[in-house]
Amino acid sequence: MFRRLILGFLLAICVLMIGEIFKPLQPRATWRTVNDWGAGLTGEFTIDNPTGSEIEGWTLRFDYPGRIEGISGATVIAQDGPQYLVRPLGWNSVIAPGRSAAVELRLSPGGFLPRRVKVDTKHVPALEAVEEPDEIFMPGESRSGRAAQPGSPGGSGGPASRLRYGAVELIYRVVQDYGHKMESEVLIRNNSWETLRDWTIFLDFPRRITAVQGGTQTAQAGDNHRLDSDSVLPIPPKGELRVTLWSEPGLKLDPPRRMLFRARSGSQSRPDFNYAAALQMSLYFYETQRSGKLGQTRVAWRRDSGLTDGADKGVDLTGGYYDAGDHMKFTFPLSSALSMLSWGGLEYRAGYEKAGQWSTLLETVRWGTDWLIKAHVAPNELYAQVGDGRLDHAYWGPPERMTMKRPSYKITAKAPGSDLAGETSAALASASILFLKEDPAYAALLLRHARELYDFAVNFPGSYSESVPAAKEFYPSRYGYQDEVAWAAAWLYSATGEKRYLDEAVAIYKDSIQGRLSGAAACWDDKRPALAVLMARITRRDIYKRDAEQFLDYWTDGRLGPRVRYTPGGLAWHNEWGPLRYAANAAFLAFVYSDRVADYRSRYHGFAKRQINYILGDNPAKRSYLVGFGNNPPMNPHHRASHDSPDNDINNPANNAHILYGALVGGPSSLDDFDYEDNRRDVRQNEVALDYNGGLTGALARMVMLNGGRPMAVFPPK
């Protein structure tokens, strides 16, 4: 009786702790210092709305041991010593799901940062009719108050005036002075990843504007002029637009006394995708990959298969998932996919529930973790692979008709694999959190195996692909095993709250990973990006935030170093072999980091949405890369079971016999958005695999939270 009480108490503590780590998304304010010159500083708060509903009003409370000298986007409504309470101006008070608002401040003295920052959306005073004060940029003065460089960016005229409005820069310069009239221009430079539309420029300009090119003058009152965008001239991401002005009189080279800029960002037509259906399909893909005795299944063209797996070693290795378009079972990429699926469920349960897919997610993860438990036959033994890759790939037909030998391979204390054991430990530990409230007994079983596998990884170091040469040709471990061991420790800390796991993750990270994320791509083998984001999320420490942002900046704007290459249509393109899976994984990590840690003008959040929308069809080719979804999706992925050849021929039949709903294909094999062919013989473009959908599925759940959608009532379609 006493033991049961203790166990119940410990379970309750664990539930509370995990509930705190993976609590529902809440609005968050992030401070960024723009300039600190000692006597004062300028900076901005970004108020993010990661929830699935619109914020219709908010207040911001913070401490600062000085004065607010200037504020834009809000007004101070209360002060008590160092404590300030500000409220947004009317135009800044509503924050759509997944968007942000900004409050810019000039403070004195410098040398300090705002502390104890809190956003409140529940106790909001009624808005008053408060007009925003003009944002004044004096001639020769930059946004930060320091002098701008005269004459830049060049030309025959006088000094230039610069204005920075978030990620947009305005540069005014005189092009030519004719005496009786003058030609000048305003260069609008869009440094963001959003298309700018419906922009407006207000000028305090002591001249009469007689003509405008690149925009339209819509109002003039005295020296005040309003210029509006030409609807046919949007400003693309990282692009610019020159607005040429002809004015009278000439002989005046001074720039405008004031400039004010407003714009609407976003696509010309917001993508209209049914994200709930896409999520439904992505989970269905995993069902098509099931091995063993299937029981009741939605996949009418699949039957029981692989029923003697493990017999060569006298163990039961039936069940689990086939890896890709073949019939191999690889524990490493399976475990990676399961850890990402579990993480997505922990972060974005509301998206799964909104799409009616929560129970399907649990079934999907459990089918995989049940097999991992089978494969972990002893504390220091784990099966790494079922099947011979060469024999398997020589057969082109469904798994129900395969007859080749399927040998089994394992890692042991004498033939270790810390990377594989660590990855599998992480998969089971993350899944134990997912099932903690749903099935506590199963969660405890998962956690026990996760602990044993972690100890196996630590006590017997080594690379699995050296111990299992059969796996080396297909899934070699290229990035060492430290990242997987630290990844396992971080998840075990999340599952148990035991400090020793966090200490071990911190130590491994510092010795082997810190500062080495530039140019990285999140995938089944490289856990450094996911680990950095997870550690930043758990600890909030700058060391992990810097590394996570180094990774995310590489995938977005390259602010801290190199940047991934982009196709003209906006795909973050890492390399020619399955670039969409890298983009999808980066999108999921960007969502988690922006929602749970920090974001800057929606840089990471916007990136994530664009990559998912690209995959679903918002791209120059106007095609979906998710099989069975959207416009012109792939019909012939590199997949034996769905092709269902009757005679071991990759070319017969011409088109796949069955639709592999939800499978993510590799995508364009070059920086050309149109360099994709729906051809199952092209493995780089049309491979599908468990790990391809791992991060994608969680990202789709986030998109459901942001945009809604409905699952298909009859699925798969008859």
C-alpha cells in the first residue's frame, strides 16, 4: 500500500513537471537592443502570438531603472518607480495568430535591459482614441540617433536620409537638380522575407511634387505629401523599389524633414490549403509503412508481411515500419522519426485535436515504439536492422510477396553503437511523455527501456555503422554519436526531471557541439539543430539560444554567417537529395523556437510557414509535393508497395497502382523550382521515407492551429 502511494505521488510530481515544460502556448514578449551608447539605448519589444486565436488587446509590463524618452506603437499608461505599464495604440492592438506586434523604445540611461517582462491579454483597459506621434527622422540622422553618412548611397545630389522601419529601409536622395525643378528618389529596401504590398509613405517635404514614378501621390496638404503603392508593383522579399519624384522648385538639396512608412506584408493571395487534411494524410503515410500482422487497417492494398522477421536469430522482430520505398527495417531513422513525431505532439497537441488526429498520432507512435521495445532484447543489446539491403533492393514488388532472406543485425557491448542506442533512448523517452497521461503504465515501460538504452550508449561508446557494416551503405553515422547521446539525455531530463541527465547533456554539448551549427541541416543523423532548440527550450540559457539561432539564421537570412541557398520561388534548398525533408525539419524547429523561446519580427515563424506552404503547392510550379494532396501532386513515388508491380519491373505498370497519401517526396533536385519530374526511377526527387515526414507532421499540426481546416470525412477516398 505504501509503495503504491509513493509511486502515485512520484507520478503526480512527474505529470506536474512535464505539464510545466510542455504547457500550452502563450503570448510572449522578446526584447532586442538596437543600439546602446551608454547615455541611452534604443530597442524594441516583439510581442508574438503563437496561439491559434486572435489577440484583440494586450498590455506590456516591464521594469527599467530609468526613463522612457520615446515610444512608438504604444503609450505608457502607468508608472510606479521602475515599473512601466504600456498599452498598444489602436492600430497595433490586434495580433493575428502566428503574427507579432512591435513596440519601439528609446530609454535612458543605457547599460541596462528591461526585466520582469510580462504580456497580459486578460486584464486590458479599454482603448482610447490615442493618435500615434509622428516618427521623426531629422536630416542626416539615422534611426538610432547617430548621424547617417552624407551622400550615401551616392548620386549627384546632396545628403541622403535613411529611415529604418523594422526590416524595411527607406533611403532618400537627390538624383539631379535642374534649378527650376528637381529629380529625387525614395529607395524602399525590403530586408524581410515577406512580400510588401499596399505601402504608404508620408513626407514632410517643402516642395510641390509634380510627378511620381513607381507609386502614386494620393494627397498633399501644404508640405505634407502621401505616396501610395502601385498595386502592380509589390516589393518581393529581399527586393527593393525606387520611387522617383519630380518636384519644384529646385536648388534645395535637403532631404524631407519627416518620413513615415506603413505597409502590409504577405502574399498577394493567402494560400488556401486544408492543413487538417494534409496532417491526416501525413499520418496515414505511416500506416502504409506498417509491417507484421496488420489487423484492422485503412490501407486496403496492404496485408500481413514480414512474419518471420527475427527468426534467423530466434527473436520476434515482426511489426514496426518499413523504412522507405523498400522493405528494410532500420532502427536509427525509425527512432529519429518517432522522436520528432512525439515532440510535435507534445508541442502542438491542440493542432492534432483540432484536426481530429490526436488518437491517430498516438497509434502511429505506439506502433513504432512497440517494435523498439521488441528490438531491445537485453539491457545492452538492440537490433539495428532487419533485411539485407542489396537483396531487398533487387526485388521490386510489394512486401506481401517478398521471398528473399531477411537477416537481423544488432549492437552489443562488444559491438557497440552509442548513436543508435542514444537515438532509440530519445524516441522512447519522448514517447513516454506523450503517453504519460494517456497510459501511465505504458509510459513507465517506455521510460525503463529509455534509461537502459541511455546507459548502454554511455557505458559502451562506439559508432553503430562500424559495428553493423550492413547498415553503413544505407544509413552511415557521419556526425559521431555525441549528439544522439546528448539528445537522449535531454529527453530523459524532460521525462524525469532528474538533474543528472541535464548535467550530462550540458557536458556533452559543451565538449562536442557548442558553436558548430552553422550550415547544419536537421536530419535523422544530425541531431545538433534539434538538440540546440530543445536545450534552449528547456533551459533558456544563452549558449543554446545562440547555437539555435545560428542554425535558424543559416536557414533564414544568414544574419550571423552563411545562408542556405534559395530557389527563386522561396524553397530553402540544402542539397539535391530530398531537399524538402530538410526544409520541413527546419520549419518544425523554427516553429518550436519562435513559439517557445524567441523570434525577431516573425523571422523564424514566417520562414516555417513559407516552407510548409511551398511543399503544399505555394510555389512557381503550382504543384504539391505531398502525395494525394492539393494541385498536381506526385503520383509515382519511388515506392514498391504502392507501385505493386506484378513482375518485379519498376516500369510496369506505368503509374503506381495505389495512391500513397501523405508521403513527402524529395522535391526539386536543383535550384530551379521546375526541376522536378514525377518519375519513380529518380530516387533523389521521389524517395519517400519515415524520417521525411517526421518534422513535417508536427509543422502541419502547427499550421492547423494557425489556419484551421477540416479532415476528410471519408478517408482514404473510395
